[in-house]
Amino acid sequence: MRMCLAAVPAGDNSLAAQENVCDTDRAYVRECRRREVHLRLPSECVTCKVPLTLEQFTEGQSKRLSEEKVPKVADVVFLVQHAPCNRDVLDKVKAMVDDLDKAFTASGLRSVQYALVGYGGQGYLSPPQIRTMDGQVFNTAPKVAAALGRFDFEAGEKPDTMLALRYAARLPFRAGASKTVILLACDSCTEQAVRYSDLQRVLVLNDVRLHVLSQQAITLRTNTPKNNYIFGADEQTVYTSKDVAGDDLAGEPDLRQQVRMPKDLCAALTHDAAGSVWSARQWVDARPVVQKKFSDVMVRAMARAAAPTQCQICDCVADESLTGVGRCQSCSPRHFYSVMPDFNVAEPEPIAEAVTARPPARPTTVRVRPARPVAPGAATRKPRPPPGPRKVAPTRRAPVPAPVNPVVRDQ
């Protein structure tokens, strides 16, 4: 025994020694899982870190982040369906990633990481799968742009977009980071393995912002040339080409009640997930000048929505790889009504545009009083003769006074 103690290195209570013990525990737990024996790691082996500050907390502990303690970081997930319709869209997205990264940095975020998830392909590419970059789930903008260039576009059967959304919302995001999912789907979202209400709860409680690049057009309910300049919309406003020059990105709120949104469940989820919907075809099919404007407005809107929540409560949990992941929720989660939208309801009548011309004059009518009937045998009054020429009375002149002779007196 003394020989063993002599071989034990000094400082066995150091952090390095603790990590070595946890590595041994992980290997043991993994081997047990292979044999269908499920064990849990010790709580002290499941650790999480807050980005930038590097504060640690272990499993079973809750970390409250508020105001200046909230890290200015963001995690973005590109959720892309394996389908030919995304071929042209991904070419635009690859060029847009750098602009998106600059927009996030301009909004005050110090660190932005990106992930890529594919789904709906053939064979093993049918379920949602993470596309790692240099062995990492999240990586930098140049890495994700390179990964998008190697994406497969062969479509499978019955893609489950809502299942893929739930998968993306549960990725190992950093503690306190704002979470953004950008969906590029070719088929409409339908309930298959995941119900609408369940996915709605996952997005809201995990504080995930959802943005959808839809294959359907976003137009007004009236046929107007303005439809060519509508890029996207969120719950409050409509984004058009006019927002390129403005710094505040206010959009046109007056058009929000007149716009026709895509009839899609994922587009409806953006209202609860503080996101937005954008027309992918408008982006791809427009002229190069309009495409540049579209990209500029879209990345600024996504960066503004990615501001981290100012109060979060984070719990450290172990994921499938037995690594600690910080699951954060807002201190005051958004309220929502779990009601599935009904797209068969008739849309309201469009609001007519205001007319500035003067309204036509109101026609004037002349009322004619009917003649009073005369009883038979009644005396009739003789008609009054027409008036003759008017007699003018002669004017009387005033008498002219007689001249007065002057009296000459003797001198």
C-alpha cells in the first residue's frame, strides 16, 4: 500500500485531477449505456460555463443572468431542407452570412457562432442531422459558409419540418446566448411526429427566435405594384425596399393588416417566436440591385431580433454526449395561446386606399308642387292679367328762388 501511495502524484485535489476522474466516469457511463444500463454522471462532473465571463456552475445549480451579467453573444442555426428549391437560395445565403455576421457585430454582439442542420434528404439524410465543422457543432461564419457549399439537394419523401425545428431548438447553445433559427424549407409544415402546440411551447420556453425563408410570396390583398417591393414581415410591421436608407428599420406598420402571409404552420410560429417571414422567391428572382437591398434589410432585421434577453435563468444539464449544456429561459416567459391556426377562415376585405381627389358635387333637385284639384261647379277666380308697364310718377322740381336786386346806398 505504501508503494501505491508513493506512486500517487501530489496535488490529487487539483482541478486537473478532478477532470481526470470525471473523464473516467464518462467512459464508464458510456460503456454501461452500450449494455442498456443507464447511469448518471456525478453532479460535479457536469459543468457549464457562461461565455466571456467563464463563470462555472454545475448540474443542479441555477444561474441567474441579468443586465450587465448577460453575455453579448449569439448562436445561429441554419435549418435547411434537402431539396432542389434551395439550390439557388443557398447561393444567396452563402454570400449573406458575412453580412449577417457584420450586422450582429454592429448591434453590439461580441461573439457569434453558427450551426448547420439538414433534414428531409434521402436515406440517412431524412431525419434532422447536425453538419459538424472541424468536429464542432457551432463554428465561425467562414466555416458555415463553406459547409453550405457542400450541401446535398436530393429530396426525400415526407420531410418532417416541425420535427427538425424541435431538434434545432434543443442544440447545445451557450449559456445566456440569444438563440436564432433560420428555416429554409421547400415544403409546407404539417403535423407529423410533433404537434403544433408542443413545438410552440419548445420555442417560447427556450426563448428561440424563428425566421422563415418561405417559397410562398408575401403580397398585399389588393393587386398593386407595391407587391414587387415587399421583402418580409413580422408581427408588427412589413419590410420593403424603403427600409434600405433608414437607420431605425421601422418598416411600414400601416401595411401589416393588409398583407397576405403564407398559409404555413411554421410561418405562424414566427409570431410567438419573435421572428419574421421572408419571401425566398422575391430574393432569388429579383434584379441584382433589389437582391442587395433585400439582403441588407433582412440581416438587419434578424440582428435586431437577436438581442439577448436581459434576464435569464440557466440550468446545467448533461446532453447525450454527457457534456454540460446550459439551458436558459427568460425570467418572464412570453405568454401565448396554444391554438392551431385555421387557414380555411375567409380573409377580411382589403382596406381601400385613401382618395385625395375632391368628391363629385351633390346633384340638386327641384321640387314641383302639384296643382290643387278644383271641385266641379266651384267658382273659379279669373286669372290675374299680366302686369302692364309700370307708371313712373313725374318728378317735381323744387322752385327756383327769384333773384334779389342789390340795394345801392348813397355814399
